[in-house]
Amino acid sequence: MKSYLSASQMELRNEYNQIKEQYGEFCKSSLKLDMSRGKPGADQLDLIEGMLTVLAGNQDCYTRNGWDCRNYGLVDGIPEAKALFAELIGVQESELIVMGNSSLNIMYDTMADAMLFGVNGKEPWCKQGTIKFLCPAPGYDRHFTLCETFGIEMIPVKMNADGPDMDQVEQLASSDASIKGIWCVPKYSNPTGITYSDEVVRRFASLKTAAEDFCIYWDNAYLIHDLNAETEPLLDLLAACKQQGTENRVFMFASTSKITFPGAGVALFAASETNIARRKKKLCAQTIGHDKLNQLRHVKYFGCASGVKEHMQKQAAILRPKFDCVLKTLKAELGDKGIASWHHPKGGYFISLDVYENTARRTWELAKNAGVTLTNAGATFPYNQDPRDCNLRIAPTYPSNEELQTAIRILCCCVRLSALEKLLQA
């Protein structure tokens, strides 16, 4: 059968009976397949095993200028790590702090700092009444959780093929002083895989805002996570903002969680020199230094930014077949049915699947009952409210290739079954 949308009720009923039977066979298998989170697979983690032994003894624990990384100090990171990661993310060393193991932790602290102490010398957000954030959607569920944690009202913004709908962003940000910022995953965006265009980045740099303390939370989580040898270029936001005199509105985040070991990587905070100075002053009240041995471990293992990029090409060789498997199966099982669409990312960790309208939650439920765990339906939208109930996030990195093939076949069966249920109700 071709498109379900042009099929007769009898054809749909016959198709439903066949797919229902297929689904029943999947359920009998008692599978436990996880495509819920963007976790590296064991084969990716094995690539970095040498980092575990790169510090063999106390003689390996010193920076080039003789600082003993086993001790306190260097709250903004060891010089070698600042040099490596500044080159990697394209900022000056004076615009970077190398911190602990979690960029999400830095985002939380950045938002907490704004709530308690304000931004750019303005009144703390907690004293300004209702605070709002723009949230491009589909987007990253943990960003939304942060806003909910701080009681910040979220305003969804449509995602276009080149990034957030900037007409909508400009209209909202310029007309409401309670809108204090926007979340962005600018390269290989989670979950759509979109990289922001040069025009979108420039419009962010020149954005007119009603709030003088408006912030851009630039979560560059997938800055070098290409699936192929070529990369999708991303314009330097901080440089573009400097040209407009708006550099103090930018807070940039990144980490090596999906480069080395999740939970044992290195997290990065980049901003204008003014904001770096402010952050360092606050940091001195929080810590006497982050895990410098881990920073040194990264430097000794990779050597330089090109070493990190070479490592990521090895990761890409593992991930490409997984993404290809998902995309080929989606095309084979759903491509001519008229009930689903999906992005073809060139990097990142996810594939965004739009199923037949008002069936995403049902599809998720069917998949769960058949042994396939997905990110919760609705999670890619603020407050878990997908207005069309159609978006599902596929995370293909963690399962083995064999498990992934089975999981995606089951998912496609569930997409078809839920769509047929809905169409037969019409």
C-alpha cells in the first residue's frame, strides 16, 4: 500500500490487521531496547580508553609552567586546557573558563546567578516579577526543565530549516521586557539536527530587545560532532555580537561529555571578557578550583584541537552506520505512507521524527509496550506540550547496530499502527 491518506476504509482496515499482527509478534519477543537518551555506545567509549592511563604517576601531574595539578588553584582552568579549548570553540583564552564535568551544571549556575544577582548590573530577575524565556521547539528537554525549576515562563518559538523563526524572536523580544533570554543549540540542534544559518546568527547579534538584561544561552553541545568528513559551518556569534556592541548578552556552553566520557569530561563557559571577569569573581566564592587532573588528562591525550577533531572522525565512523540504518529503515517503512517526515542530520546525536498528527503519544506507548524506550512524547516542547502531538526524538547512538535495526523496525510498525488507528476513527 502507498499513501494511507488516499486509501479507502477497506484498504486501511486490511492494512491495520496486517500491522496489528506484526506488532503482536514484536511484543512476544520481550525486548528491552533503549533509544531514549543521547548516550555514547560502549564502542565509542572504548576509543578513549587511553585517557584512563595518560597520567601514570606524580611526574605527569604538572602543567608546562610547573603548576601541580594535584593541588588547589587555577579557578579558571589550567593554561594548556584553556589554549586547547579556546582554539576548538573559536574564542580567545581570555574569553573562556574551563570548569568541571557538566555544561548543564554551568547553565544552571548561570541562570541561578541571574536570578539572584542580575545580569549586566541590572536588578536580579527574582525581584522583577514574571520572567520569561524564548524556547525554540522542538528543543532540548533539559533546557526546559531548568526554566521550570526556576519558575521561568517558557514561550515556544518555531524552528525553521535554518534555525529559530527570527521574525517571531524579534517581535517577542522587542515587545516584552519580561522576556530575558533564549535557549539555542546552534549546531546540529537537539533534536532536529539543524545548524543555524549565518543570517540567523547575525540577527541574534543585532537583536533589539525590550529587556536590557536579555541573554542568549548558546549551548554549543555538538560543535564538532560531524557524521561526515565535511562540517556544517556555524558563524561565530561572539564575534558577530562584538561588531554590534552586544557581546555582553552572550553566554556560551560546551563540554567533552560526548567526546570523551559522559560525567567525566570537561565543561566550558565562554563569554565576553567583562562577563568572564564577573564569573571568575563569583567562582572564587564557589570553589578553589575544578578537577585540574582531568583537564590535564584531556590535554595530554589530545595534544591540541586537531587531535580532538581526529578523534571525532573515529567516532563518526561508528555513528554513520547507525544513522544510515535509521534513515534507510524510515524511508523503506514510512517513506510512501504519507504519515511521517524526518530530518537528515549531518551531525549531532538525534533524528527528529514527525509522525501523523495527534499520534506521537500513542506511538510512544505502543513502542514502550513492545520493548522500545524512546524519549517521552512531548518532551521536545516546553511543559511537555507538543501542540500537534507529532514529534518524537530518536537517539540511535547507544544501542548496538543489531539492536538498533530491530528497534527502528518496531518504531516504524508503531508509527503505522497509531496512524491507522487514527485514520480508521475518522
